[in-house]
Amino acid sequence: MDKNPDCKNVVDIVEKEMKLNIHILSGNNNEKHGHKKGDPYGSYESASRSILRLIWFLTLLTHLFKNLRAYPEETMEKIASKSYNDSIAHFHPPVLRLSLIHI
């Protein structure tokens, strides 16, 4: 993100990206959204997307630690699976969720 005095906090960054319609850019999908290589946002990776994924990860960790404490006799595999299903599984398509079962 450009150094911008208007962006003083995370909310400002997200709002700016949404206003510019660049909150959906991942670096890999930029051309699909009309930003060619060499354009100002041709290889841009959205801070909003990264922040959202960080929040998801922290939510998963919160569930993992709570479940580790609540079920001390349970296996790590079961605790991790329960934590994933209870926290972030609904963000992923069914194919991905099913593939994670077999890891």
C-alpha cells in the first residue's frame, strides 16, 4: 500500500482498498480484475485480504488452545480437526474441507 497520510489505521486501509475496488486483488487474480502487469495495481496484493486471513488464523488458534485445555486426553489430530470445523471450515469449499480430512 502506498504511504498515505489518510491511512492511519487498519480500518482506513480496508476502506481505501474497498473504495478503489482493490480489496479483491491477490497478486494472482489482478489481470482477471482488469489490472495488467505494469499497471499501478498489476501485482498488488490486498492488505484487506491478508488481514482477513490473519483474523481467520487467529480464530483457529483461539479454538485450538481452548480445545487443548478443554480436552486434555484427546489426540492432537481430533482437537485440530474440531478446532478447524468449529472456526474456519465454513470459509472453505467442501472439496478442500474433505481433502483436509485425509491429511
